[in-house]
Amino acid sequence: MLQNDLLLRTLRGEKTERVPVWMMRQAGRYLPEYMVLREKYGFFERCQTPELACAITIQPIDIIGVDAAILFSDILVVPQAMGLEVQLIESKGPVLPDPIKSLSDLSRVRIPDVNESLGYVFDAIKLTKKELNNRVPLIGFAGAPWTLLCYMVEGKGSKTFDKAKAFCYTQPEAAHQLLQMITDTTIAYLKGQIAAGADTVQVFDSWGGLLGPDDFENFSLKYIRQIVAALKDTVPVIVFAKGAWYSLDAMAATGAAALGIDWCITPAKAREIAGNNIVLQGNFDPVKLLLPIPEIKKEVTKMLNDFGGHNHIANLGHGIIPSIPVDHAKAFVDTVKEWRPNN
Ligand code: CP3
């Protein structure tokens, strides 16, 4: 039995003694302990070595006291397993030197045997579950098909992902074929994570908000829906489509247990759109963690009051940034842990 199952009880819709808290990208460059391992090992080496992935996953549990661990890995291990080369370049972020441009490029992409190509992730999950020793639940994850297509077509990070959008609009047949291949791979991949011990999974659609509502339905939600349907009877599924607040109602209808929101929508408005029967996760602006600690406490308290203390998982509205001091991240977590409704 888990010693701290606040997150899982909240995901089941139960009333809990306090709001659970974790942070997207909680294992990362703001932690000096992470930087020590980053000096010694390459990014994918850290992902592919279960002992390293496990050690990095557990760092924020010990150091800042979050209520859940999220496996250290990356969404881009899936395009890699599907046959594309992915590099992580120090100052540039992810680079895919040979991106998908047309239907004929799809011959270079395969639906892999996930046990063969991503077995290292399952091994990392098994080891992490053992090392966590039931302290907190472990969150598995994958990128949403649309967000993975963004990188597979654009070949690198972008603010607008013009090439990826143009690919979908001008070559919809190829786009849908690719999206379905990613979806099939992702379902097998997340099932493998769950079999290895992940207690819940989050689907990251970081670039969902680049699409208007109709295109979000056509190129993103249609595939997220398949993923949620395949998993939701086994573990609770969290869907985070950053910026796609206009589709919170449609996302709630997928059967997801929780929906992530960013800071560009108020908790009240998000609740109004999503309805009352779903958990909301978020939505602190990560840059506000640069404020002095007393102001962080004030802002976090306001966020908690706005969500109301039930059906809420406290989190950031996107990943933590490397310049955040560790004691500021801890102030975020501690404020959530100390807060009670009607304070
Ligand atoms: O949340 C966690 O702590 C778990 C680990 C995790 C990472 N990436 C580790 C990582 C998770 C859940 C991700 C997801 C991810 N990866 C997303 C979706 C979430 C989001 O932030 O929108 C995306 C879009 C990626 C792709 C990616 N990986 C980018 C754009 C970058 C470079 C930018 C950056 O933040 O450095 C990465 C690298 C990456 N993934 C790092 C970490 C800790 C930094 C690597 C390093 O320099 O050490």
C-alpha cells in the first residue's frame, strides 16, 4: 500500500485531507543534484540507464517533497523508437536531422515492438517503484500524437510549428497516417509503462493550443481520445493540452480523470467549461517562482482559493524553468501542503 496516495484518491474524485502537489519537469536543471549527473552523462544515456533515470526521478521527492514522482524520460523517445534520429543539443533543445516532409517519408517510420525498443523505460519504472518503496505514486507519461508530429515534421522546437501545421493542412492523408502510427505506438508504450508499475499516466500535448478548435479535434483530440479509451479502465489518465482551454469540455468527455490547464485561463472559467465531474491540474505560472518567497506564498494561496480545494491537483501551468531557486520550488510545495479550504 502507498503511504501517500493523495494524488490517486484525488484522481478518483474522492475528497482528500489536502490538495496533492507535483510539478511538471520537477526532475531537471534547477536541481544541483540533477546537474551533477548531467555533467557526467548524455541526455539519452540518462534516459536509457534505469539506475540514472531512477535516481533522477527520486531527487525531487527527497529534495522538495512533492506528492508524486514522474518518471525521468522524454516524450521524444517515442519518435526515436519509431525510427527517427533525435539529438538533444545543449543550447538548441531537440533536433531531428531528417524530419518527415511527405507521404513517402513515412516508409522510414515504423510501429515498433515497444518491449524491444523502449524496454529500458519499463526497466526504469520497475526499479523506481522498488526504490520509492511505496512512498508516493509514480506517474508515467507520453507525448500526445499531435505534439510528437510537431517535432517529427518541424525537426526542432519552434514557437509556431508552421511546417508541422502546413503538413497537416496540405497533406492531411499523410498527417493522419502518421498520427495513427504514433497513436498505436503510444497505446502500446503506455500499456507497457502501466504493466511495469506506473500508477497513473499523463499525456503531454504541449502544442495543442497552436491549433484552433476544429483542427484540435481533427489532428489532436481524435487521437488522444483513442489513447484515453485504451487505458482509462486500468489507471486514471491525465490529459494536458497546453493552451487548448476551448476544448476542455470535449477533453472531459474522453473519460480522462484529470485535465491540465495553464495560467492563461482562470480556474473558475476552466471549471465552467470542463464541468464538475473532472479533476483540474495546474495552473501556476512557472515564472512567478522567481518572485520573493512571501509573494510566491501569496500567489499560490490565491490559486488554491480559486480552485476551492476539491477536484484539484496543484501544479505549474507548464514545466519549471532552470533558473528557479530550489527553495522557491519548495515554497510552492510547502504552501500547498499547509493550505486548507476556507483559510
Ligand atoms: O516532468 C519531469 O520531471 C519528467 C521528465 C520530463 C522531461 N521532458 C525531461 C527533460 C518530461 C515529462 C518531459 C516532457 C517533454 N519533453 C515535453 C512535454 C512537456 C513540456 O514541457 O511541454 C516536451 C515538449 C519535451 C521535449 C523536450 N525535451 C524539449 C523541448 C527539451 C529542451 C528544452 C528543455 O527544457 O531543456 C527537452 C529536454 C529535457 N527533457 C530536459 C529534461 C530534464 C532538459 C535536458 C537537459 O538539458 O538536461
